[in-house]
Amino acid sequence: MACYDLQQRHFGENYAQELMTKSPQLPQDIQWHFIGHLQSNKAKKLVNTVTNLWIVETVHSLKLARLLSKAVTESERETKLNIFVQVNTSNEDQKSGIRPDQVVDIVREITSDNPDYNMISFQGLMTIGQYSGDPTADFQVLVDCKATLAQELDMPLDQIELSMGMSADYQQAAEMGSTNVRVGSTIFGARNTQ
């Protein structure tokens, strides 16, 4: 709670079940970022349980986007749920995310007048750099996706956020334009894997 006491209000969590367990026990002015892989069958429960869910950073399909929007519509939430679209910039099989060449079409659909997406709000793009080696190329792919998206969909460049960089590479990510970094293990220490 030390970070909270210092006025930090944005916190992230990787595991849906853990977030659903801890969020009701913590102050309700926390703005939760869900940053882990979200299975479609948990979307509704996450939205209903975590009433102060601010953003899902790992939307990796139109199906998940639709399910989140539907869950918000059916919930008591009065505001749209923010989302980032996850892009697999390293082309690693073990990672979720859309391909870079799908970004424009996916975001065009999510931001259209299609009522299936009317309760989510696109905020930007997210990636996880390659696990081993230099993530520069992966981060550059996301920066390029942002530029293409802004041009193709006539979106202001400064209104597309980038979520890239974790504890090991957040400084490099910030230098390349990241507006959100995931640095939990640096601040809170390593956690036990589930």
C-alpha cells in the first residue's frame, strides 16, 4: 500500500483470477490495468467483478473486443472500458496478439459505428518485446504500427498510446515512445509464477 499512499492509482495485474480476488479488497479509486492474457470465457466475469477496471491492455481478437463490450453493456458500469490492442511484434508462437499487418483493419472495426464495440474505447497498442535479446526491433514495429494507424484512419498521433516495456527494458521503451510501462517486478519484487 506504500505506492497507493504516495498517490499512485494505476496498478496492473497479469492474472484474471488474482485481480478478481484482490480488487474488491483494495480501495475502489484504484484504476486497474489488466495486462495478462485474457481468455474469452473470463471477459464477463472480469468486467463484473472488477468494477474499477480501467483498461484491458491485451485485446488480441475482435471476438474478445466484442465480449468485453457486451459485458460492459450488461453490467452496471456507466462508462466505456478502455482497451489496447495487443500486437505480436516478435512473431513468437507463445505470445498472443494480432499480426502487425492486421492492426489497421482490427482497429478500424473496433472504432467503427458497429454496435458490437460501442462500450469499449480504443486507447492504443500494446506489445511485449522478445523475451531474450534486444527488443528494439519489436518496439520499432509497434511505433511503425502507430504511425500507419494514424495515417490510415486519420487519428491524431498523440492520441494513440503505446504500452511496451517491462522491468528489464522499460527505459528503452520509454525512449522509443512508450506511454505505459509494466514495471511491477522492479517496484514490488519478483512474484511466484502461477
